[in-house]
Amino acid sequence: MEYIKIEKIKLNENIRKDYGDLTELTASIKEHGITKPLELTKDNELVDGFRRLKAAKAAKLEEVPYFINEGKIDNTTEQIISGIFSKNLNPVEEGHAFVKYMGENKIPVKEFAKKISKSEGYVQKRIEIVTLPKEITDEIISKRLEIGHALLLKKMPEPEAKKYAKEILREKLNVEEAKERAQYKSGNLREAKFNTEQCKGCKFNGSEQAELFETGKVLNGMCMNIGCYSKKMAEWVKALKEKYKDVLTDKIPNGYIRSDSYEAKEKGITEAYMKKCRETKENYAIRINENYGISFEEYFKPQKKETPVSGKKAETIKEEVREQKLEIRVNDFKTQFLIEKCKETISPGSKEAKALAMIEMDPSIEVKKAFSMTEKEIDKKIAESSISALRGMGMKNLIIATENNGVDIKKQFVITEEFLNLHTKDQLLQLINELGIKTDQEYNDVKKTDMVSYILSEEKRTNGKLPKILN
């Protein structure tokens, strides 16, 4: 192998930003030297081997092995290809390198993908994730979040993405679990009352570029921007209320009958009569029920002097009413019969019992889907719903519930950056005094972020101490 003095090597910008821990590599180079030569241009500019060079400097080497790249590929492309195929680059570094190269060389994704022998999807995915908030890209770099997580978070508005990223990390959700849970944080466009044509092409539409964003079937038809979805639904309801303001009511007027009830036909509320009421707005009321979704209900007051119906027509109406009443009674009987039979066959702790309990806890889960799940999946869903139940408890009951599950805040609490950021600077000074770390005077002119960093660095002195405010 040929060797070159380290001082002669020219360094230009490297697409790799995170060199990782070089301790082991430095120790290996001290012991065995560099086994893989660095790649240079004819002008001694480094193309590949930035980590090895850094470690060689740390190992106090004066020269390193090298070879000259005489190919026609430009240096940046060489770095990208080398980094990708040797897996030295993380997805975020790849994305930044792709964006920079395509911007400088003004080439489209398709041409660039061909240049580095990768699919368009591979390139596009990495381009997408670099625009995520730094808190999220940092977690991708540290490998706590996968690229599948990142692409899912990219479908959400930034504030929601940040919150959900923390939830994914806290609950240790894999990509599929994160996608499954995300549907409960979104709006269903299939059930939306407003015109969803305007949602086509929107980046928050789960149906758009499902393959690229790896959302698959789970989020098809779902709006990932729940704020926008709720706003549009509210606007639709507002417009509906304005349209029917003359007949709108919150409470059903006495004597009025819902148009789709069996009583309506019995009381002579015909299609012709309903049409007349709608036109004149007499004997007519509208209720917009927003308790469970949004339902549009029409109510009519029966005619004071009902037109007598005789002969075969009267008998037909009576028969239809009798049949409707029988159907209601039979349905009630059938419901009770099936419930009683299930009580006989479903044993406590069985998969079926758990599936029914899960549906009771989360009515949005389809019954067919619930019974097709494995017991392990059902247990996981019940556990997730249990966590939601905890959030709805008052502090007193929450303490009782968590202690029952072996949680002891006095023993398990550790001071974190998240906890410290809840405090103002003056409150941090008080906490520092309480923990016996430093005096007020030393911190009067120090930034809050520096105070937070210092408290965290005093791990040995803060561990096992519970701030008074948490008692």
C-alpha cells in the first residue's frame, strides 16, 4: 500500500455530519494500523475515509495508506455511493446530501436515483424526512426512530408530529403499531360531511402517496391534520345551521315526530306533507345532533285534521305499522337471546371475552376486526385503552391505580430535561438550593438552558432526590 502524510490531505465538505464514537476505531488503528486505504483524488482531496482519517489523527499517526480515484464519478457522488452501500450514512445525512446535490446540479429525482443505482422511492423518502423538526431527525440519527416512523410523522402537522414522536418513543411502538394508533388521532374522510374533493392532493391525506409514506391501507381515507378536519366539519355544521336557522331546535318540540320513525306513517306524515312543510317551514323542525358524530334529524308535527284514510289503503298502512312494530319487538327479543347465549359460552379470561371488553373500551374498533385479532394483539389494545383510562382519572385515583401497578414516584423519579423545562429561571434557582447543588449568587447571570444542563450533569447529587413539589 502507498502512504501519504496526513498534512498533505485536502479536506472539503463531507456529506457525513455524525462521525459517531471513534474510540474503538482509534484503538484498533493504534494496534493494527489502517487496513482499508483512504480514497483520494489526483489533487489529494479526500473522497472516502473521513472517519478513518479522524481516528488516525486521534491515534497520532503521521501518514496513512491511500489510493487515487481516477474514475469519472464526481467526488460528492462517490461519497454518497460509498456512504449508502457501506451503510456509513444515516437516512437524514443521505437526505441532506441528496437535496444539496440535486439542487447544485439541477437534476430531477429520477435522474439522480439512476446515477446512484437506487430507486426513486428510496431517494424521495430520504428527501421527505429532512424537513421534519430537528427533535425528530435527531431520534432517527440515534436510531430510536425508524424511517417508517419518520414518514408517518411527515404526514402530520409539525406540532402533532412532535407530540406523537414522543408518544412513539415513550410507548416503544414499532412502525406498524404507530400506524395503527395514528388512525385514532385522525379524521375519517369517508364519513366527513364537507366536500372532500378539496382534500385530494393534500399532504395530510392518508390516501396520498401511501406507498411512499408507508401508511398502507391503515390510514387510507384518513385526514392526519385533525385540526383542519375539525375546522372544516365545524364550518359545515355552521353553514347547515345557518341554512336551517328558522326551523333549527336543540329540543324536540312537543308533539313532533321524527320523519324516519314508524309513528310518522301512522300519523299521516306522508312524503307530500313533508315536502309541503319544508317549503312553508310550518310544522317542521330540524335538530343537528353532534353527540355521536353529526346527524341531521327532521321532525314534523302531524296534521291537526288528518285526512281520513279508508278502504284498502288504510288497511295497508295499518299492516305496515303492525309489521314495523313486530320487527322492533323481534329485534329486541333476538338481541336478548343472543346475549344470553353468549353469556353461557364465553368464559372469563377467554379471547372472546377480551375482544368484547376491548370493543366496549374503544367502540371505534370494528367488531369483525376485533375477533380476527390474536389474543396478544387484543391484550395490547386493552393495555393501550387502560392507559387512556389513566389519563382521565383525577390525581388521587391515578396515584392509587399506579401504585397498584408497582409505580412508586419516590423511588423511580429521575430529574429530566423535560421536568426542568417546566420551571422558570427563578424556580430553577429555588430547585438548585433545595437539592443543595449551588447558591443563588452563582447563577444570577446564567442562562436558563445552562442551568438545566448543569443540574442534569449533577446526576450523582440529584439521583434519589424527589423535589418537594412532587410530594
